[in-house]
Amino acid sequence: MDVADIQRIMGISRASAYELVHTPGFPAFRRGRLIKVSKIAFFEWMAKGSETVPGSDK
């Protein structure tokens, strides 16, 4: 998945999505210039629920 996918799934702004993928502990990695996220790792991270989403009121 890419940052746009994260943005759409979570219903957050583009800026918040980029802030999130740069958060320590978030399962993102670089492939050249692109930021990618493993689907499995992302949903495991979501299920864990221990992190907060930038720009949200959680």
C-alpha cells in the first residue's frame, strides 16, 4: 500500500498520513522514492491500537 491508501482507509488528511508514516513504530518502508506499507503489518498495527493517529482527537 502507499500513503494515499493509508489516507483513504483511515479518513485522514494527506499531511496527517505522511506524518503517520514517519512515526516511529509505524510499519512503513522506502522503496526508492516511494513510501510503502505492508498490508498485513498495517492491519496488525491497527489491531494493536497502541499508537495514536496524528491529526485525530484520539
